Amino acid sequence: MGDAQSLLRANTLYDTIGVTSLDLGLQLQAERVRSAEALTTRELTEVLGGQRARTDSSVAEFRQAVTDAGGSVGEDLRLPLGNLDTALDRLGTIRSDIDGGLSSRLAGLNEYNRILDAIFMLYDHLVSVSDLEIFQQASSLQAMGMAREYIAREHALIIGALADKRLTEPEVAAFTEYAASRKFLHSRGQAGLDVALRRPYEQVFATEPFLTFATMESRIIKTGGPPPDAESWHDAVDKLSTRLDDLGVSSSDTLAARTSKAATGTMIEIGIAGGLGLIAVLASIIISVRFGRRLAGELAGLRGAAVELSRERLPDLVARLRKGEEVDVRKEARAIRVSGSAEITDVARAFGSVQRTAVTAAIGQSALRRGVGQVFLNLARRKQGLLHRQLALLDGMQRRAHDPDKLEELFRLDHLTTRMRRHAESLIVLSGAAPGRAWRKPVPVIDIVRAAVSEVEDYTRVSVETMPAGAIDGTAAADVTHLVAELVENATIYSPPDTLVQVRGDMVSNGYVIEVEDRGLGLTASEYARLNALLAAPPEFDLADSDRLGLFVVASLAARHGINVLLRRSPFGGTVAIVLVPRSSVTEQSALEAADGDGRAALPARTRKKALAVVSSGTHGSGSQGSRDSRDSRGSRGSNSAGTHAGLPRRVRQANLAKPLKEAPPEPEQRDERSPDEVRDLFSAYQRGTQRAREEASEEGPMSKGDA
């Protein structure tokens, strides 16, 4: 359809713009010749005036033809038409300069040449058709027409030169350029024309007028002057121009007829193709309506099976594999049963293959994860056993040590071993197993917090504030200790070393709250949201994501006991970790005392000793911070009951003295500085008393798989 429209459009443009522009070009060429005479003689003749009138009439006809072409004038023609219209508007100025003698001969002729160049530029756009053969012939005829224009330019230049019997050097150069362009265009045009259109031009080029013109043309270029026989020049150019003009018109008509014929043939092809296409469309509609319903039913069955596979069966299978259940591949990857055409059954088989591959891959990944988890668990259990033995050896070494410096080093090594044990327990937690430490009785929250702080490397920066009475169920005490230790360690790592990490707690309606606050840089709102989502619903642990290992451990421990952990920005710029232990895992302190009788904490003796040692070390290591920790500890013990946190009676200064002694206390006796032997005996007595207390407390030791 596009080819036909292009050919019809080209035919319409030729009948309107093409014919009138051809006449316009001939009239401008004639006026250029008369103007050359006037530029030489400086005389305005009636012949020149009559030619100007004919040119003006041709301009009016051309512009009317452009208007009549209407919709046939596309965007590709608007620019050349606009350029030609602008050039035609200058025609009055060119004539005024000639009449007033303001223009030289060559300059005046060049003004006409520019108008004719705009016409030939329009011709180039008129031959834009989709038929390649017609386009090639039209382009060749265009070249022959431009060659005819160069002959007219040579003639106009020589007409002026014959009047004063001379050619200036610029005019000789222009004539030479015209002749060379004419020869080139004749050669190119003849090469592109077919036999029917080329033969008439070959006949013209073999006639006497063309041969005479070519001979005189060469002589003018060689001598640099006008031809000596003016009459011979006029006769040859007139005859040659007439024959070329007639030949151009007849060739254009022949090409237009071909274009019309091609357009008609294309329209016939369109009709045939349209009829066959209409039949094909009707047939396809009938077939589609007939088979569409059956295909829709088959696709609906396939879609239902695929939706069931993607939304129910595979997610359920993955969930069961995460729980550690055994899965039978043949049973779970059963074939999708659908009926219908071969294509539908092929797609169903392809879905079945995808299903088997997905199930097999999921089972393989689950087995791999279980294997890796079992490796972690075995390594962690072995490491845990070795660490328990190491702790036992350190405990014995501490009992036998008498040198305070060596005892301090043993305490540091004991602290390091405790941290290593927590890391081993983290591996056990990530593998999905329980660490193994548990107690029969509830453990006071203050002891849990102190034990957690004792497992942190930078414990001297941790300030434990006063906490209300409360205890955690013994089965969850070890995991809560581990959870708090991870949060405290994270707070010390991601905060400046010269700042405090505050730990505080309170009994609330939903349970017991423990807060860990640091003075670090904090996080963005999106990062808090992402981490809180991880803590609320811990995903399956990814081996590649080890940067947040502690948070995975915290999330796993919290999920195991129903503990809520929330991170938020601190008013001081850092981060506050809020741990809410549910009411089901919390015991009132009064209930604890009624159950135990003496209110003794359920942590083992060595853990309590270690926590107290850490607090004491923190007191000496951090100045006012350690003193505040000691005061907080004493304050918290003073508010559980009348006794100490270990159940011993609290000594009150001078409570049992006689009244006279209270009123007049004796002067303290001045004692000399103790000797080294006395100091050694004093520490030995202290060590024996400590050992005796450990042995008594070991009878209340934890029910622990790992400790066993």
C-alpha cells in the first residue's frame, strides 16, 4: 500500500509542480540570456521586458500548482519549496540591479543561476519514489536536465561576451567549470538510463548541432575568448537546446507513464493480496472461535496445576525441609496430570521436569545445610568439652595460687575462656541445637546481667544500673545470659572506647525488660527496620552473611523462648537494644524466696565468683565507673531481702555493741604494717574459705548436658 501511495503521489506531483517548474526553468533561462545582453550593452530592450512578463506569468502558475498539490506535498518537499519561493522573491531585486547598472555581467548571471539551482534541488525531491527502477531512471533524467542547464549558462555568458568581443578571466573560469560539469552530467545520465530512454540522447549527441557546439566549446576554453563566428554559435546552441528540451519533455512523459502503470499494477496486487488476506482472516477467526474454547479449558487446567505447584506444594515442601522432615522425591514430585493437545501435555511434562528438579535441589540443599550444621555442632561440642576442661583446670589453678599477680592473670585467662565458650555455644545455636546449660531453679536477673557482662572483652566500660527484683526461669537463664552478652558486646564494639555502655532493667506488665544502651553513631531508620525484622522473624542462617553473626544468634535465642528484641535510636545518638522476657519465663523475687527458702541465686558458685570478680576488676580499672557499678550492685542486693544476694546474713556495723560502747567508741589501735608472712597467711586463709564455699555451692550445680 505504501509503494502504491508513493507512486501515485509522484505522478500527482509531476502533473502539478513538475510541469510548471519545468516551464519556469525555461523562462528563467531565456530571461538570463536577455539580461546578459543588457548587462553588456546597458540597454533595456522590449524583448527583455516581454521575457520578464512571461517569467512572471510562469512564477504565478508555479505557485498556483503548489497550492493545488495540497496533501501531496509532504514534509520532504516543504524545505526545497520554501527555498525556491524565497529565491523567486529576490527576482525583483535582481532586475532592479540590472536596470540600474549596479551589477556586473557575471554577478548578474550568477543571481539567475542560484534561482535555477533551487529549482533543480526541488527536482531531486520530486523523484523520491519507492520503486527502485523508476527512481534510477528519474535520477538519470535529472542529470541530463542539469546538463542542459549548464549549456544554457554557457550560452548566456557567451551572448554577453559577443557584444563587447571579450571574456574576463573570471568569466573564462566560469565557462570552463560549466563545460566540465556538463560533460560529467551527460556521462552519468547516459550510464543510468535504460535503452529506451538512452537511445534518443545518443542520437542527439551524434547530430551536427551538438558536434558543432562541442567543438566551439573546446575552442573557447583553449583561446579564452568568444567564438569568432557568432552566427554559427547561435545556430548550433538554438538547435541543440530545442532538441534537448523536446527530448526532456518526451522522456519525462514516458517516465510518468511508467510510474502510473507501476502504481496501477501495485493497486491490483493490493486488491489481490487484500482479498486473499480477508479470506485468511475470516478463516483464522472461524478456527480460533472453534478451537479457542477447547484450548482455554486445557490452559485453565494447566494453570491450576502450575498455581498449585508454585503456591502450595513447593512452599510446603521447603517449609517441611527446613523443619528437618524426611521427604520422598517420587511422592512429592508427582507428575502434573492434564489432558488436551500435544502442546499442552508437553508443557505439563516440562512443568513436571521443573518440579522434580526443584524438589531434588531443595532436598539437596536441605541435606547440605543439615550436614554443615552437624559439622558446626560436632566441632562446637568438642570445643565446648575442651573449654569446660580448661575451665576446670583454671579453677584448680586459681585455688592453688597464692601470688596476687598470678591470680589476676589466671582470672584474665578464665575470662577469655568464658568468651570462647560463648562463641562455641553460638555455633551450637546456629546449627539449630541447644547449648546444653540449664538450671533447676530461677536465676535472679542481676546475676544473669553480671554473668553476661563477664563474658564481654571490654567489660570495664559496662555500667550495670540498679534493677528491680526479678528472676528468670532456669531453663532459659543460660540463653538469656548468652543473648544479653551478645548485645552488650555489640554495644562495646560499635561505640567509642571512651564511652559507657549502660545496662538497666525493670519489671513490666508483660515480663521483664533489659535495656542495653551505647553512645555510638547509631543507624538509619531503614537499617533499624531491617534489623528489627530479622530479630522478629529470624531467617535461615546464610553462611555467606557472617557480618551479623551475633544478631542471628540473638534472633535464634529470642525465638526459642518467645523473647522480643527491638533496636531503636538512643536519645544520645547511639542505639538502645530492648529485651522483653515474657511473663511466662519471669518469677517474682518473693516467689523465688518462698520456693528456695534462703533466696540464694541459682547460678553456680564459680559463675557468681567470676561475675563478682569482673565487677571488682571493673571497679579498679575504670575509676568512677567501677565505683558506680559497685554501688549499683550493693543497692540491688540491699533491695532483694535483708540478706546478701547469696543468702548470707548482712552485717550491720556496731549493731550488737553495748550502748556505752556505741556512745564512746574506743580509739583504734595503731597497728604496724603487716609482714610478708602475715600477708601470705591472710591470703591462704581467704583461699581456704573460698574453696569451702565452692564445695558447698557445687551441690546446687546446673543440670547441663555440656557440663556433664
